[in-house]
Amino acid sequence: MPVRSLPPDECSALGRWVSDWLERQEQNLNSLANRVGKQPTIFKYALKKGIIPEKRTIAALSQAMGVPKSILWRLVLQEVIEECEREETEVEIVQAPAQPRPPRRGGISGQRRSALAAEHVRKAQALMTLREYQRAVDELIKAVELTNQDTQKVSPEAVSENLLDLALCRHGMAGQGVEYLSEADTYYQQTLVIAEEHGLTEYAARVLIGQGHTALHRGALEQANDFYIRAEQMLEVYVERFPGMMRSIFEGQGLIAYTLEDWPKATALYHKADIIDSQIHDKKALYLNMGYALTRSGQHDEAEETLIKVLDYAISFKDKNIEAMALFRLGYNEELRDMLSRAFEYYNRASEIDNKAPEAILGLLRIQKAMGGSSMDNLLARHGYQLLCSTASSPVYDLKEEWITCLEFLGKSALQGVNIWITRQIKCFPANATYWSTPKRQEFLSLLNHLAEEAKYPYSAD
């Protein structure tokens, strides 16, 4: 007997999204379930408000719809947040009765306080996965305040979890200001003291991985690699228990190889990270970096396939920043295999979505030159240069390709902006560091020194 779809007010966040998808595809739950040999009632139950589906159900939905599991799990996390908010509302109603009565001595019970703290932590962790870090911090602070009111002894594991979550949030906010990295380091150190005192190997390893990530964000590649190696050694006998941590180590080591332009090594490490499955792991950053490494390795078809996954994700969730970045990297992939028309199309789409990003603008400039040039080239070069000068980014996000383009088109007039950028890079990567010895960076420095000499403005990174 055919199963009817759920009414909108009975649907979870996942249910609403799947219902919209079915409507666009002119399908229903019955046809969807038939694709993978499942009972439609299983899918219907999984889409109800307040239900957290089983992993195998999400896998079946992913297969039937042809969408990544990470997209579906993201929606499940949204349902977790909504469920926590519904429970908070119910608590507020219970605590504010229509007829005022004398306050109960001691406030809410210790058991209820612990339950509320757990709900705040649960909501915070969902928000963290969705990268809503400030909201997650607010929830974690509420949990800590409730925990501090509890007269019962709080477990070291619970304290470590809260501190680690706060550290991860602050690290996630580093794009808003590097001072957040120092706050993250403080929380990591506090967690490490507790972990070592109580022999909590899992938490000690998570701290080392987190410290590796913050060191990497600062451009301290050797220090980051040391943290990752120590974490990997610590987890050697626990690999199967903590696959997510191993994935984080491989991603971090992959980014180190990526920064040093060791493309085969970066690609191999990203593949190792990719094969470790996780129901909620967000792979867009992994695939963006993997796609670029594959492009630079000359594996253009696989690079395109990888970047298309990011683009599909971004379009599904209306994430314009990620969509623009995916389009830019697809354009760069086409540029490097001399598919200029396709590269131009991707760059043009990226610049329309994010007109503040210099990468796509300067990509368009290179393509226009390769296709014969235009009277607008100089204006486009100036615009790209101005955007590049105002771009703030992590030192591991390399902009030398864009600076080379500016130097080639604008010559000596681009030296001031280049000088500021390269001086900032040298703070993280000293002039004698391996970072500067890659072929592309040597090309960049050679061009820079040639123009500087012409301008009687000598500059050298040697």
C-alpha cells in the first residue's frame, strides 16, 4: 500500500529537505524506497520531527537520492538543534507557572540540572559541526554554569570535553582574528593538564591534534607536524576506536604537504583521510584541497570530479563562499589543461557570486590574455590588485599565483602590495625555509627580484 508523505509540521529538518527534493524531482517516498529495496515506512519514520535516524537509514537515503551522506547528516544536526530548543522552551514554561509560587529551596534539582547541561553540550556540538561557533560557545558557557552549580563531583572526562569544545570553537573563529588562536591554546593546555593527571589518552591525543591545527594555522609547519606525529604514536593501539582522529591527522599532514607543494604526498594523505568514513564529517575543505592538489598533479579528471562534489554541496546549502571557491578551483583546473573557454565560464561564475575575491578576477585576466587580450585588461588587473591588497588570509593559503599575475600585468606598480604580502609570509616562513624553495615560489621570487632591481627597489628572500 503506498505511503503518504508527512505533513510539513510533522517533518524534521531532514524531512522538510527530502520533501522539497521529492517535489522537485516529481517523486514520492515509495519510488525513493524502491530504488534501494527499502520499505517506505522506514524512510517515513526517519523523517519525523524529533527522530534521529540510524546510520544505515541515512546511507540508504544517500544512495537512493544520489546525494552525499554529509549533506543528510548536516540536516540531522539541524534537527538536534531544533529539538534542544523545543526542550528549552518546555523547561521555561515549567519554570514559569501561571500562578506564582514561592521559589523552591535550591532551585531545580541536581538531576535536572545535569540533564539541561547535557542538552546544552549536545546542541553546542551540533552547532560546532555546522560551524556556528559563537552560538556553540554560548551553549557551552550555559552548560559550564549549570555544571558549576552542581554539588556532585563532575567527571574529568566531562570537564575535558567542555574545554576541548571551547578550544575548537575559538580555533574555528580564527578567521575573525588570530587572537582566538591564543584562546584556543589556553583551553588546550588546560585540557592536557587534566588528561595527563587522569590518564585520559583520548583527550590527550585530541589536544595534540588541536595544537597541530593551531600551529598549522599560524604557518608553523614543523611544530604542527611534531604534534601530529605525537598524536599518531599515542593512538597507535587505538586506531580502530578513534578513526575520526586519524582522519584529522591525515588532513593536517596533507595540508603541510600541500603548503610545501609536495602534490603526490598531499594527494596520498587526502585519499587516506577520505576513505575514513564518518557520518557527520564535513568534507568540503578536504575536497577543495584535494581537488587543487590533483590539479597540480595533472590528474584533471579526478580533480574535476572531486570539486564538483564541493559545488553540489554548496548549491544544496546555498553556501555562496564555498560555491565561489569551488567554481574558481574548477576554473583553475580547466586553465591548467588549456580548456580556456570552460575556465573562463567557471571564473566568470565565481566572480559573479563573490565579487570581492581576487582569485577569479585575476583568473579571468589570464584567460583573456591567452585568448588574445582585451582593452579592459589593465582595468581588470588594477581591480584584482586592489582586492588582493585588502585580502586577509592564513599564511598557509598561498596567493603567489595571484601576485605573479599582478606582477606580469602591472609590473613595478604592483611591488608595494607584493612587498607587504611577502613580508607577512616571512614572519611565518623565514627566508631560508623550505617553503620558498618550491619551483613555483622560485619563479615568483625571480620575477619579483627582476622587477625590484629595475625599480631600484631590491628585494630578496634569500
